[in-house]
Amino acid sequence: MIQKEGQVRIPSGCAISGIINKKGKRFSGADIIKSIALMHERSNGLGGGFAAYGIYPKYKEHFALHIFFDCREARAKAEEYINIYFDVETAGIIPTDKTSNIKKSPCIWRYFAVPSHIKLEEARMAEPELTHEEYVTRHVIHMNSEAFPGAYIFSSGKNMGAFKAVGYPEDVGEFYRLEDYKGYLWTAHGRFPTNTPGWWGGAHPFTLLDWSIVHNGEISSYDANRRYVEMFGYDCALQTDTEVITYLFDLLVRKHGLTLEAAADVIAAPMWKAIENMPEEKREYYTALRSVYSSALVNGPFSIILGFDGGLMALNDRLKLRSLIAAEKDDTLYLASEESAIRRIAPELDSLWPVEGGKPVIVRVEGE
């Protein structure tokens, strides 16, 4: 039978979802699993994942290192390195449940740690302004390089964590028992890889420190973006274009001191023709950003949700080539690729709107 347009649903790749309570009230991962599960057809089982903030209040001053290990030897070598450069408060296997669709997994551990006082002071003799965050960043990037085959740090923030795997997102949520965690912010991703392989490290979200990114789309400017961030010491080694967006935000905001709004204006900058027709002050602002950060402009269709300590940002490419819907109910903001994924968990809403192309939606927890 010939199927006509409208009789068959053709999803536009990948699914993303996010929930944040603006008063910082923590809630379980059950709702985010329900939201992303409704968009099952946008994934193909080759990657799913979640990021959660506020889940480790007991260790909120420690960096939570979530690590995949392929074997005991890889863990032994990585732990030897970690114990030299970090002071570990506690460590252990991340609890998981075997599911019908995720039966084989790497060994998954987490370490609550801070930079070694001795090693940090030694490093500061040559670089007095070295921060804890920069220290951790450098060691995470080093460990994820070829120096430690079989070990991969997939989360390294404070009071937050990423949980990801090869599988459909609802299976990943069940696998990691996310209903047992409580956080004030959750993001989720269902992957439909097109140009890159499906593997545990390549699933979303991608993280560095407190930053996390879930992304629907394709980055056609990846090579230019990758070469740019690698000039500042980042290493894009995870076989996917999304990874570079995380590093761009870390570079622009943490290292260069831009606001989130300005970083969004760099990554999803207006066309030159649009800039030329702006009032003088705005024209000078966007001209400066595009001139200084030309290699940080992200081209291609994308919708992203950026999680960070105390808030999130939703952003579409300037032409809005991927769907992203926002909604509010009381003190909670919802984001999803489809309205139905929001109404699945919040049927009655106070407001609902599409995220505009190139215009970020930024929400911070009150008091942050």
C-alpha cells in the first residue's frame, strides 16, 4: 500500500528533553524518563542518556568522576593516576540493574574527589592562577586521551552526574535506577546517530565539569570548531560532533568570561546581512563577536539543552531547523523536541511556546 504524506510519522532524528524547578526543589528521575520515552521513535537504540543536577548533596564540594572501564587492568591504571593527582573521599560502583535490552556493559565506577593539595600547589608554582576547575579539566582530558585506553571519564562535575549507555533512553533510565535519584534539573537524550558510531562514550549527554549538552542535529562546522577548541588544549576524541559544543561553552564562559547570553550569540550568531541592518550599538556588538569568534560559530541544524550548575539554557540554530518546545507550569520549566513529551508529564500548562532560532531560553534557580 502506498502511504501518503501525513499517514506515516517521519521523526527528525534524535530526541531531547529537560525539566528544571526554578526554586531548586529536587524531584526524582521518573518524569524525565516518561518524557523522553514518549519520543521513542526518534531514537534507534544506539544511545541514550541523562544528566542530573543536585543529586549528590552529601558530596557537593567534591568533583563526581563517573568512569567507564573496559577491564580491571584499565581500572587499576586509572585509579593509580587518580590517587596521585586527587584526594578521593569515597569511591564505588555505580548501582545498575540488568534490563532486557541492556545486558552487557562496561564496569561503571564513580569517585568523589578534589584536587590533591600537594599536586595543586606544585602546579601553582609555575601557574599561580590555576583554579580547581582548570586542574580537573586538564586531568580529565588527559585521562580520556590515548594515555589510558579502556578508561573514559564521562562526567566530572560537582553535585551532578551523567548517566548514559547504548540503548533506548527509557532502558538507560531503568538500567541506572534513576527513579532513586533526586535533582532540581534533569536533561535527557535519545540518539539516532547518522555519521558516527553508537558506543557508550558517544552517547549523550557530553559533559565537562558542570557543563552538559544534549543535542539534536548535525554540526556541519565541526572540523572548524574542533580545530579552534584544540588550540586551547581540548581534545575531541569521542567520535561525534556534539562533543565540541560542550568545549565551546566551557571555553567561552569559564575561560574567556563571556556571559551565557553572549556565548549563545557567538554559537548561533545572526547572518551578516541581518547584522548590517541592526541599530549601531547592536551592529557593533555582533560584528565584534563574529570577528573575534568566527571559528566558534556553529553551523548546521541543531537544538541543544545546556545544563550547568544552577540552571539550563535551550538554544536553536539561527534558522530553527530542529524543533524545540518550552513550557511552564508553576515553578517548573519543561523543554522537549515535541509538545507531547511535555504534556505526558504536565498535561495542564501555564504557558507553551517554541524556542526561537538563535534566541536562548535561560533559566536559573532562584538565588543562583
